[in-house]
Amino acid sequence: MDSTSSRFSLTRQPTKSRLRWIEQGTRPDISATLGELCKVQSNPSLKHMEALERLMLYVNTTCEAGIHYGIGSGDYACGPV
């Protein structure tokens, strides 16, 4: 395993777990991208690391998007990334 893969595995695995939790609860729109990233988690390339960063940015900037739970207009479930 090269240093890039090792660094990715050590620092990004918890991030993918958090994103998977968010995806299952409120953000089905990230399923396809997250699924593809999880396929290469044992041997990611720089391209995959950049895709994960873009996905995190997307989720962070679209926090109010997703499945809304509750009866009030301001009630929604969104977790920090």
C-alpha cells in the first residue's frame, strides 16, 4: 500500500462512514457517488480523494436539501459533515 492509499484509509474512512449515515437518513441524492467511492476504498487514487472532497463540499453547501422530517417548515434533519 502506498502512502496516498494509507493516508486515505486512515483519514477518510470515518468521513465515509459519516456520509453513509447522512445518506441513509436524509440524503439519498449522494448514494451513487458514495457507492462508487466505497468500491475503491482499499486502493483509492488522487481522483477518488478529490471526488470525496467534492462530495463533502456538496453536502455541506446543500445542508438544507434532502428528506425533510417534521411538520413545521423549519423542521429538517441535517447532520454536520
